[in-house]
Amino acid sequence: MLSEFDEGAFAPCPAPFNLAAHVLAAGEATPDKIALAIVKPTGAERWSYARLTAAVRGTATGLLQAGLKPGDILLMRLGNTVDFPIAYLGAIAAGIVPVPTSSQLTAREVAPMLAHLRPAAILLGDGIACPETALPVFDRTTYEGWHKLPPADYAMGDPERLAYIIYTSGTSGVPRAVGHAHRAIWARQMMMMGWYGLTSSDRLLHAGAFNWTYTLGTGLMDPWTMGATALIPAAGTDPAQLALLLKRNDATVFAAAPGVYRQILKYPLPPMPKLRHGLAAGEKLSAPIREAWAEATGTAIYEAYGMSECSTFISASPAHPAAPGALGRPQTGRRIALLGEDHKSVPRGTPGMIAVHRSDPGLMLGYVGAAEETAARFAGDWFLTGDQGIMNEDAQIAYLGRDDDMMNAGGYRVSPLEVEAALADLPGVTEIGVTDLVVKEGVSVIAAFYVADAELDEDLLKSRAAERLARYKQPRAFVRVDALPRNPNGKLIRKALKDHVLS
């Protein structure tokens, strides 16, 4: 039997369609229900579905009155506040294309985005880095004022048209702009039962910040699509408080990166009788974390695998728990294969590259402005993830690792070439190579190995890195070496760097 999964295609996306209209449709039937609670130990800020929808559609009106039109690109430089999802949905409601970005990015990192995408305008939060520009820039007072404007009509249209753009690191060292269609939200319904087991009665607490795409999808868009309640910790919440927030707010589902589970488990956990299970994505979930969580809470953690180009499409769920050592199975409605070097499906039990059929409604439209790079990611009808796996007889897939040198930093995929390019001209450094190192099971850090005449001040190096890179991309260690390992052709052997052990 071949390593293929195909139990039939998911229902086609209806037309005309608007992503924001789809997300908020269920809430129209329960306008007074709490759609969002921003929680902290002393209380919560609550948004009903009626209030949320009014703010979204008012924002759409504000953007249109400001001169933007459907199809325009809007760069979002916002912080960890409710303004982030409201602006995101407001733009999409108006047919404008938002580009959510991490608030950790420096002005130097944002500048290439402006040059590449040529957005029509920027939303800029307080204290968020952004290059000087002649583009219209709307501040917090302006975009929060839009919340109370009369509602705009949803811009309905072809579900295949561009809805939003997100950035992901690439093996070229240059972050890539991933364009997604409006239909991408329709495809996420396969995750509701294939991963979450989510219903309208759930209260899902996501530990991430508003402006992280993992939170934006799993923590906000998906609960709202189901008419459920999203719970988000207030900015600055200590991991030690998360278990208390889960208990006090009657959370039924908890979502976080594996590293957050690790932090929570450092502290005593109170009984959480309403919690049904946890969700994990962003990096590999280690067995010790899974087992410790089950012992402490009596609940399982269901893991998912995905990527910026297709969100999650392989997962465990309450209905289909993962086999030992496996991620889970492809979600019903997906068409997945494991391919050999000839790009043909390998027999089950044989390692191969995880691939997604190009017909998947959640698959990206392509890399914006990079047709050749987009084409290079396909082999016939298959999108090549670049990650290796192995499928057993029950279609469960075990993850075997990345096929390239991409690093994982706290759930973010980071290109070593991007970090090397940013640090190549550090004073005293003649060569630099970057990789991630495993410091203990389930924990890895980015380390930079440099060639220099003498040992350099590590604090100074870290300070310079902080000026040039978002925090999650910054090396946690700088190691001086006599020479970087290279093959006969002069190419850096990045895997050889991993042999170094941090003291």
C-alpha cells in the first residue's frame, strides 16, 4: 500500500464569499454571547459578538473612507492588543489585503517588506518599529476611532482571490510573502473535528499573543467561526498564571506552543474540571511534556503539523488520537502523500517527503511576486513541504525532521541564512554560521558560530543582534571557532555545527 491519504475532497467553498463574513456569521445568531475575553487574574475585558462585529465592519468603513480600495495591501504593524484581529478582519471585510507582521520585527526587517509589497497604507501601533515612509500611516487613535463608524457591507467575491499575506522564512534567507485566498478560512473547517473537536459551547484559551498567526487562527478565527468563546491572556501574563486563568475562566480547550506547556508544568496546577484537552503546534511536542501534562491535568494534548503555506493538515484529535511516536493522521478532506526522490508515493512504512495535493482549499495561492519560487515548490500535482515523515498502515504519520536547514525558535521557523545576513558585518567577525542546537529534549536555541582573531564580547554581539533581528531570531549564544566546517565545494556544513555542545 502506498503512502497516500485520500478519503474524498472537502465540500467546495461557496461563491460569492468573504473570509470575514464567514468568520462572523455564527455570531450573528448569538449577538450577546461573549466572543472574546481578554483575561487576567483580576478580571477580564469582554467583547460580545455584536460589539466585535460592529468594530470589524466599522473598521472596514474607516479604511474605505481613508481612500483604500478592494485589492489594496495594508501592512499591519500592531502590538499585542485586540486592535490586531479587529483590523485584520476589518480589512478583509472591505476586500483589502492585510499583512499581519510580528511586532518584534525591527525597522530594518520591515523595510524590505515595504519595498516588495508596496502597500497602500500602514497601521502603526504605539511603540512598534517601522521605517520612515511617505505612505499613509494610521495610528491607534485613528483606527480605534473607526470601531464606531457605520458598518460597511462585506465585499463578496471570488473565493480564489487574494485575502491576506503572511511572511515566513525561506531557505533563500529572505522571508517570503505567502499569499492566501479567501477560501483558506473555509478549509479550516477540516481542523474543527480533525484536530480541535471544537463546538459552539467551547471556551478556548490560547496562550499566544494577539499578533501571532498561530493565535490569530487557532485562538480567534476558528472559535469565532464556530460561535464559541475565545479567551486570550492579557499582555504580559506570566506563564505561572495560565493554569489559574484556565480554571477561573472555565476553559474547555487550551492551545499553546509546546514551550508554554513546559513553562506551566514548572508550577503546581490547580484542578481544572472543565478542561477537556490541550492543543499543540509550532514545534515538535516531546513525550515528557505530553506525559507530564496528562499526569497533572488528566487530559491529553493533541498535536498538529502544518506550515504557513497550508496551516495544519495532519493532526491528532479526540476522535483519532495519535499512535505512539506519531503526529496523527491527515484531516478528513485532505489529500496527502509521502514522496520519494522521484516525487512518486513511497510504500507505507518507508520515509518520504510530506506533500499536499494542489487541490487543497487551504493551500496558498503562491509566494507573492515570486512565480518561479512558487513553481519550484510543486512536483506535478503535489506541493512539497520539505519535511520528512513516515506513514503507517493506519495512515498515522510520524515526523522525521526537516529536509533543509530551517531552524525552530520557540515555534517560529527561522532561516539561518537570514540571521547570518543580518550579522555578517559585525565588528571583528570574518565568517559566521548559524544553526539551532538541542540543549535538552524538546528545547533548542539558535547559536551563532563565528571566526575572529580573538574572542569577542558576547554581550556586545547580542546587543548588535537585538538591533537587527526580532527577538525570536536572535542567537542565544555566540561561539568562536577557528574555522567553519565546509565541504570541498566551500559550502557550509551546517549539520556539523550541531556537534558543538553549549556549556
